[in-house]
Amino acid sequence: MSNAELNVKIFLYAKSVLGDKIMNIVYLLLYAIAVVVVGFVMVKTYLEKDIMNRKVLISLTLTMICIVSYSVNFMTDNYNIMSAATSIMMVVQDFLLVTLFIYTTAFTRIRNKATKVMTIVSFALALVDSVVFIVNIFNEIALKYSLVKCDGIYVLGYEGELWFGIHAVMSMLIVAFIIAVLVIKCIRIPGAYWGRYIVMAAGLIFIVLIKYVFIYKIIDLRFDISIFLYAFIGVMVYWNTFWYSKKNMLTITHTMIIDHMHVPVILFDYEGVLADFNTSMKVLFDDLEYDDREQTIDWFIKDKCVPVTAGNDTFEWKLADKVYDCRIEQLSDDRKRLLGTIIVMQDVTELKRAYTELENMVIYDQLTGVYSMYSFMEHCKTYDGFNGSMAVAVCDIDRLSEINLKYGQKAGNSVLVNVAGVLKKMLKDFAYIARLNEADFVVVLKNFSFEEADSILAKIEKAVSRECSNDKMKVSMKYGIAIRGRANGWMMDVVHEAAGKMKEKKGR
């Protein structure tokens, strides 16, 4: 069967389905849509502020020329014009593939000696092929055209010669270069970022397949619809460059970062409905669901007993054996319109524990367990403002330095611990006890008279001698008491007075 007869068969099939004129209108409409789509994308590209702007515009321009060149087949019955337009389309198609390769190396950022060689080879192949198809306009050495009139409709058919086979191989080689770069990019990056590269490769392969399905008549197609699909190339390039990279990539990156954060994060939209949460939050609350509109911020606060209060954007939340520092923040646009609400939880359990330990080291004497000198100095600020009666006693362990020299530091520490134990046991909760220095303790008794304080300190003195002494060493304690009054209103003045009285006892 000759090529002209085959085209007649295709035409008769189309006629049986829709009719001659309707088919022509449908095809013309498809290509008009393609022109409009590419034109729109060209305008959008021109308005984009990006370093890829020029490369994308060149690709779109060549795409537009391809579509318009082939559309001439719908607008004229002149054989020479139709064949020349088709040959020009083939030329432009070659350079479109080269441009796509250059674009691919740019947006994948794979630029090395290999890609430079591929670029030179691709351009050289396109140049040779272009010369062939320009010559083909005058001497059909690549494609032989035929024009058949069927019931008033003209169909341009073509049959490939040797040079067309070479053209096909060169085109496939450039496509292979593009796909190779895309595959290398996918190998180098995480799977989450493969999307745009796979779409580009698949789209390109699909268009090439449709192209050769038409040329070799694998499926009866009246016109080459692969040219219509060139609009897809333009949209795909724009999408890859300006939409996917700026929006979808941000979405993927956002999702990955949020999900890999070790701090629990939950986000509610402008309506207060649950919008997003990460794995750490899901571990805490396994009933969270993306598609449940009943899960609102009010539900979350009530159901999880979130200890947030009105007017406070930070709060502490105890869950099981964990302590979290939480922040709730409303996100707004530049017009103060609510975009959403985010809650971020930071596990501070270990920090709280460390802080408590550090606080205890500062507040309490680490050897005896009573309050430290630092703590007592802070308490003095409170005592200075106290208006009631107050007795202050300074207690000194006799000859503690001698005990350390004779029996060792361990024995001396044991004496300090034992004396502190007696003080705590006998004074219980109604006195403030602190260690002032190596051998001295201070005892503060609120609302105690001198006689009351002296009575209880005398009992403590006897208890220390009885309970802290042993067969090897005798432990004793001396004390001095001072009463805080108007004349000695400052607490430290009272302490110095009590210390002086204690020294007088030791002197006697």
C-alpha cells in the first residue's frame, strides 16, 4: 500500500466517525489551544525574576515555532508551503531538543566535562540535521511528501528516507542525553525530590513515542498530535523551573524538616481545624488525624488538657514523666488576617532536672543538707522586713579543726553531718538552719523570746555532746543568741551580735 493510499484510509476512518470538516475543526482547535497555552506560559515566564528566565523563554519560543509551523497544514492547500513548513518544524525541533538539554543541565546543576561534550555533540547533530531538512525543502532527501485530496480535504503525508532514519537516531540520542542527566540527578538526591525529574523524563519519552507512532503509522492518526503535546513541554519546563522549585520544593522541604524535628509540632489552619503535625507529636497523641475536621484547636486544648491560659503564649506542660516548655503562636499575614495557629513543644525534662540539681547545690549545703550561706544571705532580705520578735543563734562546733587534723577530714565531715542532724531533728519545721562557714551554723527562730530560744538551744547543746561523741573523740557545741530589735534592725548585725556572744562563751 502506497503512502497516499494509507492517508486516504486514515481520512475515510476519520470521516466515518465525525465527518471531514468536524475533524479538521477539532484538530485546528487543539493546535490553537496549544498556541494559546504556550503564549500564556511565555508571558508568565517573562514576568518571572529568575536566572533561568532566558533559557526557559528560548525553549518556549522554539516550541511555539514548532506548533505554528505544523499548523500551516490546516491553513493552506499549497503543497510547497505545507512541505516547507513541515521541514522547518523538523529543523526547529532539533534545536528545541538541544535547548532542552542545556536547560536540563542548568536546572539539575549537573555541569561537568561530560555534559559540555554532550552539549557540543547535540548542537553539532542538530546543525547537520538542520542542513539536511533545509535541503529537503528543495530536494526531498529525508522526507518524501505526498498531498492527497479526499472529498475536499487535503492530507500531507510523508515517507522517511535514509536521512530521516539518521534524523530519528540523532533526536533519540539527544533525548537519551537529557534522560541520562535526569537519572544522574535522581541518583544524587533523596527520593522525596525525584518528582519533577521523573515527570520531565516521562513526558519527553511519551512525546517521542507518539511522534514515532504517527510517523511509522503504528496507529492511524490523521495529524501528528505529538506537535500538540509540545505545549506540554513548555508547561512542564515552566512548572519545573518556577512552580515546583519555589512552591512544591518548599512544601517538601517544609514537610521533611518539620517531620524530622525532635520537638513536637502541631498546626491548625485559619478556621482552627487541624492542618499538620509531625511524627514527634503523633508519638505523644496517636489519635491525631489529618482528615478529621472535628479535631480543632479547641478540641485539642480540651481533650489533651493543655494548660494554656488566656493572654499567655508560653506555658509549661507536664505529660507523664516529661516536662515540656510550650509556645502557642497565631500566624497572620501583612493585613493581620489569621493564617493559622502553631503549637511547639520543647522537652525540658532533663534541663529541669539539671536546674533543680544546680538549684539545690546553691540553696543547700551539699555536706549537711541544711541551707547554704548563699541561701541565708538571700533570706536576710526577707528577715529585714519582718516586724515580729526574732531570735538568732550562732552555733559553733568546738575544736573542729583539731578533729580534722587528728582523725582526718572524713571524721570532721561526719561530725558536721551529725550536728546538723541533731539541729534538724530538734528544731524540726519551726526554725531556719543554715551553715555559715566551716564550723558554724546559724539558727533563726521567729516569734521566739530570748528565754525560749536559750532553753531549746541548751537542750540541743546537750544532745550534740550525747549523740555526736564516741569513745575516740568528744564533740561539743557552743552557741550565742541575739534578739533582733529596733536598735539592731539589720539581720547581719544581729548575726554578728550572736557570734560575739558565742565567742564569749568559748572564751570562758
